[in-house]
Amino acid sequence: MATLQSIISEAKDNNNFIYRGCAFEKYDLVPTLARKLKQDVSFDQYNIYSEVVKKAAERGYSEVGMDGLANGLSQHYGLSTSYLDWSYSVYVALYFAFTSYIKQFVDENILDQHIDLRKMNCLRYEFNKHKYCIYRLNKTLYDELKNQYPKLPLIVYDTDHKNERMKSQQGLLSSIDSTKVNDKAKIQSSQIKILADWLQFNNPGDSLKQFGNKYSWNNETILEKITFELPQKIEIIYKNV
């Protein structure tokens, strides 16, 4: 398991990667909208649902005079979309991973509850056991892959910077072009698996290779999932409790 220090240190030494932080190690590269729909929903139906969400969001943002494209704004403000958000900054990705879990932890275990010292130490112990994950995608290598195979189903692009809050997050979005996926592709499959399956089917001699939580292409890591913890120091003091 990686440490937070090693993740940040490696990010400083390599400018090729973009990052996606997740509050739980089990999270895969599956958009929120896909996770909420039934498993047998086709990509055609998925596109219809996605377009409904997009049109409704566009009307809402227009009514309040908010700048920026609907896709990025919806992702930023927590709507269920067919996109995944990434950042050029490892710090931004880690921030969203931490704050998402901390909010859930506080809501479930602390908010509106009486917390004495003994319970606080128990809660801290539970908090320390929690595992996050961060995905890092080699954007330079992905761009090479995309140039070589223009019909690649995975799309990664920068968000627009009309909205200042989104600009400060150095954001990108990834999505699946449903017109280019294989017939057997499922909406709830990881985006990297959809990409790997497409390459295996269309170019089996040049496909992605998986080793545990890493995918490589041309003998370089194109995507890696890293699990880590954020431990706090525990001071167990039961005196007079």
C-alpha cells in the first residue's frame, strides 16, 4: 500500500499523469449515472438518460446565469452524469477523496451524537483503517494511443474554463463514446476495461496488458490504481472517563 508522501512525491517527478481521487478503495472507473441504472440498460438507453440530464442541467444553468459547459458544471456540482472528473493536480484529486469520505464519516458517526473521549478514540481508530484510492492516467501516453487509434471509445478532454471554480481545479473529464464500443460492452464496466476490451477486439496484437491494478501499453503504465490510508495519531486516554 502506498503512502500519501510517495504519491505526492511521484506526482512532482512526473508531469505526464492526471489524477482521480476516490473516497473508497472499491470505487472503479464507472460514472455515477451508470452505477445508478440497471445492469441490463443498453448504451443506447444510457445515452438517452444522459442527454435528458444534460438538457435539464443546461436549462438550469442558463436560468441562473452560470458560466461554463453543462458537462463540467454538472460533474462539479454533483449531478449524476456519464462523465468522470480528473485533475492535472494530484492535490485537487486527493482533496476530493478526503472531503467526500470525511463528510460521510461525520454524517454517519458524529453529527447529532454525544461523543465522549472513549468513543472518539474508537471513531479515530475506525477512521484510520479506512482505505482511499487514487487513479493516475498517463495523459501523454493516452494521447499517443488516441492518435494511433482515432476510433478509441475512451475520450479524455479538458473542461472549459469559463467558470472560475472549475478553472482552479485544473479539471478534465473522461467518457465513453457509445458509437465506438463493442457490442458486448456494458455501461457499468470500468472505462479502462471498455478501452482494453475494444483494443483486444480490434487490435489484439497491440492491446493493453493488465498486471494487478496497472494497465500498460507499449511497455509503459497508462493507468494505475493506488490504494492508501490517511492515518491520524491515536492518543488513548481513558483516565476519568
